[in-house]
Amino acid sequence: LGAEIAVQTAKRHNCKFALLTDGSPSCGSTFVYNGNFDGTRRLGTGVVAKALRTEGVDVFSLQTIEDLAARLEQYNSDH
């Protein structure tokens, strides 16, 4: 349900980019924790990040925030 709400909200506001917290089973964009609460993580994408990407929203994490800044600069110069 959270992923659906995120996608609906992104569409309503014409969002092109999202900054989400990596590691979260919802928002992870490059890795997620395995769910055993032991600190083990695995490569993968959370359900919200995946849903947003499916709808064409570019997803970034704090580790890739510089890439987001560059994309925003490019986007603003194009529009």
C-alpha cells in the first residue's frame, strides 16, 4: 500500500526524482537489509523504490546524492 501511495503522490506532483534511504526494505535503491535484524544486507531494491522506478521516477540514495544534484541541474537547464 505504501508503494502505491508513493507512486500516486509522485504522479500527482509530476515527480521525476526521489531521494530515498538505502537499506530499507521499502526504500532501498541499491541494497536492503535481509529482514533478520542481524545487520546483514544484500543487493536489491525496496518495494517503493522499485515501484517508483517502474513508473519512470529516477531513485537516488544519500550515497548518490551528488548524482541527483547533477541530474537536477541538467533537468532544470533543459526545462
